[in-house]
Amino acid sequence: MACIDQKNLQPFVSPQIFDSCKSLKLLKQSHAQILKSPSPPNPKLTIKLVASYGKLGDLDSAVLAFDQFPQYPDAFLFNSLIQAYNSNSLFRWSLEIYTQMLNSGISPNQYTFPLLVKACSSSFMLRHGTQIHGHSVKLGFSSNPFVGVSMIDMYMKNGEIESARLMFDGMLERDVVSWNALLTGYTQNGKPEEALGVYNRMRKEGVDTNFVSITNVINACSQMRFLHQGKWIHSWVFKTGFEADIIIGTALLDMYANSADLGFAKQIFEEMITKDLIAWNCLISCSAQNGLIEDSFKLFIEMQGSGLKPNGSSLAGILPAVARCGALHLGKSCHGFAIRNGLDLDEYVMTALIDVYAKSGDLIAARRLFDFIPTKSVVAWSSMIAGYGSHGFCAEALMLFEKMLASKFKPNYITYIGVLSACAHSGFVKEGREYFRRMVTQHGIIPNVQHYTCMVDMLARAGLLDEAMDLIKTMPTEPSPGIWGALLGGCKIHSHVELGKFAAERLFELNSSDPGFYVLLSNIYAAANMWSEVRKMRELMRERGLRKPAGWSSIEIGKKVHCFISHDISHADSNVIYQKLEELMEEICKAGYIPETKVVLHDVEDDVKEDMLRSHSEKLAMAYGLLKTAPGTPIRIMKNLRTCEDCHVAAKFISKVTGREIVLRDAIRFHHIKEGACTCRDYW
């Protein structure tokens, strides 16, 4: 019987065998089979082996397999090791391997640069990416389509849109992949109009579109809320059979949800044959964004029941809804879920949790989480800065911003909204002017309407109404309702009737349907005892079908949220709540509290005004909190509207006589009230 020569054993091991190895155990068995052969390792086998170890997360074994190659490795083997590091998100190591490759005298090939550029785009290392681009040009790969597409992707992911476009324009050969790279980059950078322009060019030049093209067109329509055009694309998708594609189905779902057609979004979701994690995450996020907090949690649970395990995007999608409602117990529950499921190192989840804790009134927990994040992006920095600003800690917000700059992070337009808003809330006018200037001159950020709104708000609150008006006149675009609303708010604070009337008229010309602006002007008239004008405003609101939103306050006790409205007697514990409130009012009156009857904007006697103030929703919530929470613990209250001056004064006295800290979140900001003083310093 003939014996099998072991020298001939290795050639029968195909590189494809590694594709079937779904575990490290099987992969190492195959590796051992190769090592048993006395023949030198087959280069193709080694290349595949290194890449496979990388995919399964065993980089030590990948490096060991790489080192077992003969003395003269080639570019393909180095590429496999770079790919292994990329697969494990160790992008800086990928660049180290490239340096090692060059030092070994090995020339890169056309497949090397896309891997390196992916490392730079995935880790936002633009400086290294431009150096790699320079290397590719020097070595004659600038016209290679694989390299060109990867460069477009890298520049787009780093926000260098013009560089990406120039790269595209310089390509000698453009196929659907290169067109899609440009199209995708525009949608990912929030440039939907440019994306639709690229799509129109593709059609004019006869480029065959595929599911990637269509997905990005749908995403562009979603961003612009072009529901009509989106529906046209949907009908075209249906006719061409693309609707069965799960990626396109998810894009359609997102488009309808962003266009406030959640019913159609749910219908698309139900009709999807296969629902992957992305589709579930999309519907969860859309439900949360539309304020359907309970629905989003139900979907979150249903998704797990379907056998899918939530990822960071699942949790990051639901957390903004938790932040909006300010439910601290839900935030803690989500945080616990993240830890149990290994998502506590996911930067997007941690950043969303920072926002939750900050908006739930626990700024200490928010900062602790921020400090815990090992590698912070501009999003994390911006979130923490905004958190400090909304709580009235402007000095801390500005210190953190300067620390961010010192850490070589480049702020974006959202960062500056947080900085300017912090200045507005705390009256840091001088600093606000300076940061507005630096935003333009140092960081090249063109102010948008949100930045101007912050500036007008800051100046108007400070009583600099003429300067605010001058700024509005110099704006390059038409003032939005938010701009005029900020000016109107300043006019109320400083009792400027004429300018307030002017701002309100501009709002009415814009057909603003926000009843709050009508109420603001009415309050300005009432404070000036112009009761006939008050009646006219109320009549105008009736004619336009507008109603003042009902004010309510809530407090979270245990895992239940209790809501109160003024003069509320619907709560099961109403009797003891009012008894406690009477005791509180008597105690704080002895301590020097005097009701701020001026805030009752009704033409009635002062004793009637005092009765009306006595059972405001904030006071009922505070009384209930004192009844149901342990001594020494903070009382956290959420108010849907701006809290009134009388409740603010009463809260300061209550904190003093009870020794409790009161954290009050209203529609504008947070008030941390302790021992009779508030962090707002009565500047609000």
C-alpha cells in the first residue's frame, strides 16, 4: 500500500477552508494541520490564516502566523495583518504595520491603501489620512479606482467635503461605486440637496443605480422632509422590486418617521419580510423622537423577544426619550442594562447617558460618566458642556470648553450652541460676545439661526434690547420665530411694551402657531395694567384656535411619576398633600416669604391672587416630595412650562426651612436650590 508523503499534504489544504471556521478552536485545528507539514508555509494559506485570526479577534495568533512566514513577506501578507488590526478597531496599529512594511522594503499595492484609508476614516485621523493620500500619489496609485473611492470615503467621514469632491472630480474612471461614495458622503454630512444633485447627475450621465444609490436618495428626502418626492421614490422602488431589500425598507421606514408619518413607518415595518437589528433600532428611535416613550420601550422588549440582542444603537435610540421626560429611574435602568450587556464602553451610549443624567437633574452622575469615557469625541464634550450650561454652571461649561480646546479637539456648531446658551442663561455677556467672535474667526464656523437665537436671548435677558435688535438687523437670513421669541422674552423681563409688541407682530406675520408667544405678549400687557390689550390678545388666540398649554409639575417617587396641576385634588393623597402645604406656607411666611402677587396676571384683588398662588403645581409637588422622600435626599421636580417667580421664591424658602435641596427643571433651565439660594442667582 502506498504511503502518503507529508510533503504533499499542505497543497490539499485550500485557503477557502478558513472561511468555514466559525470558531477559534476550528481555526487553530486547521493551523495545526499546516504546521505539521515539513514544507514551507504556502503564502496564500498564511495570508488567509492571518486575516481569519483577525476576524475572530485573536491578534496574538494573527501576529504569530505572520511571523512564521519566510524571510521575504510580500505586500499581500502585510495587507492581511493590517486587515486583522482594522477588524479589531486598532487603527493606529494598522498604520504602525504600514510603517514596518515600508521599513522592510516592501512596496504597497493597490489593495494596501484602501485598508489604510479605512483605518484613518474609521478613527477620524484626518492628518494621517492626508499623509497616506500623499503616499498613494507619490507611488502612482492616485488614478486607481479602489484608492480613489476609499479617499472620497475618508474625506467625507472627516467632514472634508470639498476635498472629497475634488478627489471625485479628478478621477479618470467613475463607476457606480465612486458615484455612490460621493452620494453617501453628502447624506452622511447632512447635505441632502447636494446628494440629490449627485443623483440627478448620475441619471443624466446614464449611470446604473443600485440599492446603495436608492438608499441614499431616500435618506436625503428624509433629511429634507421631502415626503412628496420620497413617496415618488417609494413607488419607483416598489415597481422595480427594490422594496424587498432590507436596507431600502429601513431607509423608507426612517423617511416616513422623520416626516412625522409614524403610521406609515409602522406599516412599512410590519410589511418587511426580514426585520434586522437596524430596522428595529430605526422604529425604536423614531418612536422615541416622536415622544412615544412607552411605545419605544415596548418595541425594545419585543425586539429582544424576537431573538435579536440590542446593540449600542438600540440603547442610544431610546435614551433621548428618557432624557426628555427626565425620568431618573428609567435612565438608571438603561445604564444598568448597558453595563450588563457590555455596552458601557460604547461612546454613543455613554454620551446619551450623560445627556439623560444631566436632563434628569443629576449633574454629578453625568460628569462621572463623562470622565469615565476613555476616548472622548466632540459629541461627548459638547453634551457635557450643554449639561453644565442648562444647569446654570456657566463657569464650569466654559472651563470644560477650554479644556476641550487644549486637548486638541475641534468644536463644531453644536458645541458652540452649548457654549452660547450657557452664557445666555448666566448673563455672561462679555464672554458670549467673545466666543461668538472666536467661533467665526478661529474655527471658521458660520453662525446659523440657533447661534443667533442664543445671542439675541443673551442680550435680551441682560436688558441690552437695542443691541439685540441691531444684531437681528445684521443677520444674513430672515429671523426665525425663535429669534423674535427670544427678543419677546427679554421684553417681558424688562417690561418693554413697545418693542415687545413689535417682536410679537413679527411672530404673527410668520404665522407662528406657538401659543406661548401670544401668552408672553399678553403677560407684558398685564404687567403694564393694559387689560384691554390683554383681552384683545385672548380674543385673537380664540380666533386662531390657540389655547395656553396647561401647566403641570411632576415628581418621581420610587419608580412612579406623580403629576400635579394647579389646585389639583385628583391625587389619592390630596388631603395630606394640602395639609403639608399649609404647614409649609405657614413656616416659610414666618421665615420672611412674601407672595409675589405681581405674577398673577388677572385683574383681581391681592388676597385672591395669594390664594391662586398658594396651590401652584410646583408647590404641590414639593409638598408631596417632602412627604414621601427620606430626610436629606434631594427633591427633583419637572415643570413643563417656565416656573413662576413666586414658586421660585417659595422653593428657596422651603429649602431653607426644611434643609432639603430642590432641583427644579422647567422648560428653560435647571434650578438647584439649596439653603435658600439658587444656582441661577435669580438671573432667569
